Amino acid sequence: MPVQPSDPAAGAPRSAGAQIVHDAVDDGLLAESLAMTEAVSAGDEGKRRKGKPLGLGAKLALAWMAFVIAIALLSKFGILTWGDAQESVARCARKGPFADEGGASGYLLGCDSNGRNMAARLALGGWTSMLVATGAIALGFMVGGSLGLVAGYFGGKVDSVLTGMFNVLLSVPSVIMALALVAFLQGSPSEAATSGLPPELILIIAIGVVAIPLVGRITRASALSWSQREFVLAARAQGAKNGRVMVREVLPNVLPAMFSISLLGIAVAIVAEGTLSILGVGVKPPTPSWGNIIALDRGNLFKSPHIVFEASILIFITVLSLNYLGDVIRARFDVREGAL
């Protein structure tokens, strides 16, 4: 029985070997076409996900963060006055919405144990807490993010050394490390006043160093995945230098994960500042922060609970908002494998 041509356009029958090659090419083209179709479909889905309106929770979180930042900035630069944060009014001491001594007329949020306006102190405390937390995570973002990007991109011995360093830093309890760094930078109590470094800067450095391995590990994991993508390999094959490939090809895809973990890091840093203040190594009075407001009046918790509760509620809502926004960023910019 004669062999019929498998291709109608062909005028002569193919040999068995030629037919196998032809089928393999057809299968390859079909697989490539399906992959391209899947990538386009997944890419369209990613665009729809990015263009999807924010939910109610995200809007509330953004509104709260905008409110906190605006009040802190306006109070810090004297545009919005809530009263003197350092002025003591004896008749107002320990009075507030939940105080045993009754409310303080003319003071919306009452006063602390020294008779200072709680609204003014909470507003300025928000500036201090956000400054320390944001500065610390910015330090961790730059140093840890850079090291993580290098580790994930180059791999091999560079990755082993940097990852080992991250693991060592993560093995030390964060509070212990922060306490040690603050003690080292401040020196003895007699040297603290003449150390030359503001307490806020000392806290930024201490908490920032603690944040370096956390940001570094997240960045390293994301960079390790993106460095194996086809477009990165193509850029290398075309002779692009490593620095250009990292900055132009890998970094833009790693940034969403870095921003997400940085928002979570700011929330953790706010709590860390409060923890260090309670331990006596935070921002020094009379400069207010949410942490030292709680630390100074934690002994009056049952007599004047509003002092501790008001600062604690601000920390709780701010940390919750930052955590939620971090999850929103991760969900909106997370790229599926099929889209690549």
C-alpha cells in the first residue's frame, strides 16, 4: 500500500524520519502557541487585578494613614495647634474621659499625669513614632534590599555568604539586638548626654539594623526567582552588564515584594519603638512618642487608663492599617508563574 503524503500541499510522500521531524515541529509550534495564549490570558488577568478598585478595608486603611501623617506633620510644623504639649496644667492632671477624677473641660482627650494636653502630645508623638519607624525601615530597605538583590542575582558563594549572615542576624532576638545597639551607640548614662547622636537617630539605626536581615531575606527570595526568567537570561546573552540587568530587569519586579514587607516592617518598628521606650531606652522625654507616653504613665493604668489606652489604640489602628496595606500591595502586584 503506497504511503500517502501527510501534508496536502506536499506532492510526494514523506519518509518515516521526515514525518517524525514534521510532527515534532508541529507539536513545538502548538506548545509555543498555547504558552503564548496562556501568558497573554494571565497577563490580562494581572492587569485586571491591578486595575480593580480598592476595597473598603484598603480605603479605610489609606484614610487612617493619611490622617495620622497629616496630623503629625501639621502639628510638628505648627500649622495645626492642639495646645502646648509641654505646658503643665495642674487642674487637668490625670483627667480624661475614663479618669477617676472626672473629665477635663477644654481638653478633648484629657491630660497626662503631669497635666499636659494629651491631644497635643499624641499628635507630636505620632510624628516621632512614624519618623523613627519609617527611617529605620528605609535603612533596612536600602541595605538589606541591596544585599538581598545581590545574593539572589549572583547566587553561588555570594548567596551562601550573605544568606548565612542574614541567618545569623535573624537568630538573635530582635529586642536583645536593638537593646545592645542602643546601649552601644548611647554609651553609659553619663556619656548619653554628650554622645552627639539624637535619641531618634540612635533608634533609627538600632531598629534599622534589626530590619536588614528580614528585608534582605524577602528580597533575596524574590530576586532568586526573577533572575532565572527568560528576559533576564536574554539580557545576559546580549552582553548586558550585571549591574544594568539587576537595576533594569530584576529590581522593578522585586520592588513590590520589598514595598509589601517594608510596610509590615514599619508596623513592627512602631511596636519596637514602644517596646524600647517601656524598657527605658526609647525616645527621651520631654519629646513625646506613642511609646514613651505609654511608658511614662503605665503606673497610672488603673487611675487614669485613658493615658495608656489612647496611645495604645493609635498604635493598634496604625499597625493594623499598615499590615492590611502590605497585604493589598502583595495581592495586587503578585505575578503568577503563568504570566511569565
